[in-house]
Amino acid sequence: MLTHDAALARWCLESIANHGAGGRPDRVETVLVLNDSTAAVRDLVGHTSGARVVDCDVNVGTTMGWNLGFAAARAPKLLLMHEDAAVAEGMTDSLAAVLDADTKAGVVAPWTAPGIGDPPHNVGWLLARDGRQLHIEPAMLPAEFRDAPYAVDVVSSAISMWQRDAWRQIGGFDERRYPAVGSDIDACTALWAHGRSVVVDPTTAGAHRTGAMDGAPGPLTGPRLRDFLYQGYLDHWRSKWSEFAESRLPGGETALIEPATLSVDDRDPRAAFADGLRHAALRATRLSQSSHARRAQRPLSAAEGTDVFPAELDAPMRERVAAAERGVIDRYCRWLAHEHEAALKRGDLLAERAAELEAALGTAHAELGDLREQIQALQPRSDALQQIYEGGWWRLRSRLRRLTLRRD
């Protein structure tokens, strides 16, 4: 999916042209989703041949864009990529081989790094029962998970290969997560709930330059928006998946791990990650569709109650997207106003506390001044006592000396 950054888009498209087909260009199709793309990106795509273009002249968000692109594609395996990602040589073949070997796997992702050949920065996530996720640090990944595909709770959507039937099984991607943030977590949870696993392939690596969303034009951009959307993700995930998160596997374990298990503050991080990964591997061996599995809702791309997956943007969809965007902007503005009001209250409390401390400091200074005056008043008496002491000492010393001489 391509949005606003032509330089990143070129990087992505060149990697697909060089390595995306895996030596089989006649068996690979490329679908480019233009998501309210800039003129520079559109010009780049206009000079690109051999790809089908799904043109969205409004911001359809990540999940609707993915659904449109997946619907336009025909292959049984679908490599989902963002414009800030790049394919490495041999990566697509390796990911496809993992899905061929594990028919229950719904999605597989490679390790990712900032650039091709760089040290990896993403090797998967673990997920707790309250929806919080823990990024698995590459250095903390136990050795037993480095040589063969391993199960995780969540993989990044930046580069991930999906089984088409798994995408259909979960009802597509949930478009209530408009415009972005948490969509990959929701979809991976849905796979687990529907009896499909989520896998990382450590034998290959792609590239992903994070933070591309923050520089997008328009009102829906920036780190503060990401904070707002992340809170929305948590609320959405907990309302949708709380029952599944508390459900039990056949062996008695909960479907997702305790939140405390994800804390690595008071224990060896490598051991914490290993426990979580073993839990995911155990879950993968006991897969069955949960009674709490929920299918995605697609209020933007499909009329309510239908299971149709359209591959093009039409006028009714455009109207629904515009309404969704207005709704998000309205909620975001109200959230910002609330955050601003809360910040003002915190500022007022800090100002009150500062005034209290300033008053206390003034009192302390006054007391210090009184003590200094008392010391100064006592100084002459102290000097006199010192003189008396010194004079008495010399008189006593002289008397002792005279007594000593008489005794001799």
C-alpha cells in the first residue's frame, strides 16, 4: 500500500522488482493500493509496469486498503507490504515454504531490519490477556528459536505473508480500526481464535523503516495521533477478545498469557521471552477454533450483513470513508481537548505545589536568618568564655608546674 513518500515507495517497488518474484515472475502478481497518494507517488506508479492498481483517492486506512488489495489479488498466498518495507533476496520463497510446510499457519513474517543487511530490530511480539504486547528484542531471543520457524502471538503487518483462506476465515481485516494502529494485532488474535497459528521465519529477513505514518500529510498524522489510536486499539481489542483471552486450551492453560508474565523488570529477560514463546508453541499444538472467535466487521468496504469483498473503491464506500474520517477527527479533537484540560489541571497542581514549596523555602530562609542572628549574638559570649578557658588553663598549668618543682 502506497501513500505519501515517493522515495520510500521507489525503494519498496525496486525491491519487489528485484526479489519479489523469487525467480518465478510468471507465477507472481503485484497489486498496488494507492491510499490517498501524493502526486509524486502517483507519478512513480504511472511509470511502473506489470502491476494492477487499486486507486483510492481518499484515505481508506490500513485495514480497508488491505482488504481491497487482497480482494483484487488471486493468488493463494498474499505478501502484505507497506511502502516503508523492502523484500530481500530469497525472502518470498522462504516464507512460502513455511506456509506450505505448516498448513495451520495463517501468516508468517520474516525478521525485519531498518535496511537490507542491517541487524534485525523486529523478531515478533508476545501478547498478554489485557491486550498489551511485548516486543521481542533480537538479543533476548533464546537460541532454541533461532534456527527454525517459531510461533509468536503477533507479527508486524509491514512485511507478512498470508494464506488467502486464513484471511477469508477471519472475515478479512477489521475496518473498525480506521485509520490505523493495532490492526495487525487484532488480525493475528483472530487467527489464533479461529485455530490458525502466527509464525516467524528466522532464516530470512526483510527491511522496514518505522514511523512512516507520522510524516503523512493531512489531519490524521503525528505521534499524538498514534497515542490516541493506540488507546482506541486497546479499548477495541479488550471488548472484542477478552473472552477469548481468558478461555482455556485443552491442557488447561489460558489462550493468552498473564500480563505479569510479560514483565521483564524483575527477572532474566531471556527467560521471560522463552516462557512466552513456549506458551505460543504449546498453543499451536492444541489448535482448534475457539467458541469466542469473532469475525472481522467491514463497515467501510461492505454493506452490513454481506460477505462480499470488493476490489475497487466506489461512491458509497467513499462516503462511508469520509464519514469515518470525520468521526475520527472529531474524537481526536475531543481527546486532545481532554488531554489539554488534564495537562492544565496538572499544571495548576504543580503551580500550587511550587507555591507551597516557595512559601516553605521562604520560611526556612527566615528561620535561617534568625539562627544566624542568634549565633552572632552568642559570639561575644563565646569569645569571652574562650578567653576565660584559655586563661584558666594557663593558670592551672603554671600552678601544676610550681607544685611539681616544690615536690622535687
